[in-house]
Amino acid sequence: MKRLHRLVCKGLDATATRWPDLELAYTWVRCAAHLLENESQCSIEWLRREYRVLLAQIAPYRKACVSSSPFLQEAAIQFWKVSHSYWRGLFRCYEYPNLPRTNNDLEHTFGSFRYHERRCTGRKVTSASTVIRGSVRLVALMGTRSKPPTAEQLRPRCVEAWRTLRQQLETCQETRRQQRRFRQNPEIYLAAIEEQLLRSTLPT
């Protein structure tokens, strides 16, 4: 215990100058976590306003003339950058109660989807269709978990967007088919590609 105490004291003495900056950066993270937890069930407008106030407090520390150390400046830049990159979806979960709030909750939803798919198909692993059509199936799962959809909800609101989405899914499916053809007979597949390449490069 004495040796451990000496090592801890030595580490604290060596990093004593960094603790004030760490405490300040930790205060930013705790304040952001408290706002996003929204235990008081405040409105989305209030949450956005308070988060903007927090970003305004952090903004000066992105400059070297204000930050007391490069670490604090880097922490402020990273906090500002991540907040702005996630800003569009940061408060989306308060508009839709069934939307997972954190990555852990979202991963739990993915895990539940994979589990039920394996139960339905009898597979031990997730099928390739999850990668190809998972963007649609997962949304359908989350949207119909509480109650079955009505006929009005199933009707596409924008036919052009619906056709575009179907075209994207068909493109992914065709890519998967091409991969299957290569695995079944790589020589014939490569020969066909070589013939197409030579045909496109030869003069007409």
C-alpha cells in the first residue's frame, strides 16, 4: 500500500498542472450530458438555446490566446466540432419518443433486430439481406413496434422518393448478385469483364 501510495502521489505531482484544464473540460461534458438527459422534460427550443449558451462559453477557449494549455484548446475545438457535426440529429429523440437516445440504445435496437431475424429465418448468423435492405427493414421495425401501420401510413407520400429508394435497394441487390456470380465461377465472370473491357477500348 505504501508503494502504491507513492506511485499515486508521484503521478498526481507530475500531472498537477493539467488538472485545472481537465476539471474545466469535464465540467463542459457534464453540463452537456445534463442538458441532453432532459430529466425535467423541457421543450426542444429550451434545450437548443441552453446548448448554444454552452457552446458560446466554450468558443473562446478554441483560441490559443485564451486557453491556458494546448490540451484545453484541443478539447474545446473537439467539443465544438462534434457538437456541430451532430447538431441536426442531436435533439431528434425529443421529437420522437421511440427513437433511441444514445448509441447503446441504438445498438440494442440493432441487436434485437438481428436476434428476431435469426429466429425467423433459422440462421445462426445475420443474413446478407440485413446489409442490403436493413435501412428499410429497421425503420419498419421501429415504426411498427408499438402498433400495426394503417393503410394510410403505408401509402407513399412521395412516389418519386419511393421509386428512388427502390432503385437504390435494387442497385445494392445487383451488386450482391454480382459478388455471388464471382464466387460461383470466377473464371467465367472475369472473362466476361475482360471481354467488355476490350470491347470498350477497341476502336470502332
